[in-house]
Amino acid sequence: QRLMARNFDRQVAELQVRIAVLNGYTALGIPVTEAVG
């Protein structure tokens, strides 16, 4: 995967968007655990 942006600041923003998307998918896969008892 390559960065589309050429400017460094835009590359940073692009990476932050990718990380946010990946974190969203990861959060969907984490089961919610509740203490019983």
C-alpha cells in the first residue's frame, strides 16, 4: 500500500484516517465482557 499524498502533512493525515478505520473494525470484533457474580 502506498500513500497517495505527496505532502508530508497530508501523508500524516492519510495515515491517521487509515488507523481510525482499522481501529473501528477492530472494535467491532472485540467481544464485550461483563463480570458475573
